[in-house]
Amino acid sequence: MKLELEAHDLLWGMMVDCLADDAPLWVKEVLLRGDPVVVRRAITPVNQVAVGVRGQFRYQRYAAQMPRIAISKQLKPEALTEVNPSHFKHLAEHLQNISNIMKCFAGCWGYTGSFGFELATGIETVTEQSDIDLLIRAEQPFSKMQAIELLENFQQVGLNVDIQLQLPQGGLALKEWAGNSEKVLLKRSDGAVLVANPWN
């Protein structure tokens, strides 16, 4: 079965022996604990997937490759919108506010970053300083007006969000798309490029 893997998907099953010999000790500890890794954008051989390992601290991020054959479970960001907020009491108010705002938005969306990681694993990774990372699937063009309005809705409830638009061609920061620049940075597997219309 060929899995459809996309940036920000969480994957379980990566083993320590998949790591380079010089991998830091904390990375090995994370994998031994059975934590998931996150799919990142990069060109890899067909039988491998580019992943990132996250540690306890913000500076602990490690890029690696995982054999596709090792994947035991895959979780997409949008699956995390189904979690029961009562299981995450310290996040419940945020979850409710986000859900209320995103209800008015017809598209497919989900949680990524430390927020998504905690919802997926139950491991407390969200701190007072954490941004709330969201992903919106944007197969069709997303108007600048829509982008501005969505960001304003989050500002009104005092939530600091970092929203990525997932386009067929790559990823784009919503804040950047809502801005005044003539060109925006589109993150693709082969690197980031400046484009005027990321959907074109």
C-alpha cells in the first residue's frame, strides 16, 4: 500500500537504527519512547520519507529520513480536530475558540506543531509561549480578504496563531498571504521560491 504522505503528517514506527550514527542522544531517547515523527518537505529516495524529530525543548529539532516500510501509523492534522476537549483541560478553552472560528470556514483544516503533537500523543508540549499552529488545505485559491478576516477573528479572541496554507504545490504562511507583498514565499520539497500567485 502506497501511503499518501504530506508535510505535517505524524508518523509512528521509526526506530533508532534508522538514525545516522552521529544523532544526538535526545533523538534516540524520543524514538525509544515511541513518539511520532513529523513529515517535512524535502526530496528523498522513493522508499524513504523526510521527517523531523522533536524534543522537549523548542531548539531540539532533528531532520532525518524514515523508511516507508517502518511506518506503523499515520495521523493527518485534520484528524486532530476530532479530539475531545475535556481530555485536555488546560487547552479546552483554546480548542473551543479555534473550533468556533473555523466552523465559519468551509475548508479542511487541522492542528500541527506543539499543539498537534500534544493532541496526538497526550505529552504536554504546549507552553504559555507556544503559537497555535494550524494547517488549512487550500486546493483552490484563498482570497487575501479571506486571509485577513480569518487572522482578525483570531486576534479578537487573543489567540496567537501560525496558520499554514497547504497548496498542491507546497506550503504558504497565511500571515504572509494576507500582507501587502507582491510576492510570497512558497515552501516546496525542492526548496522555497518567491511567487506572485502560489496557485498558478
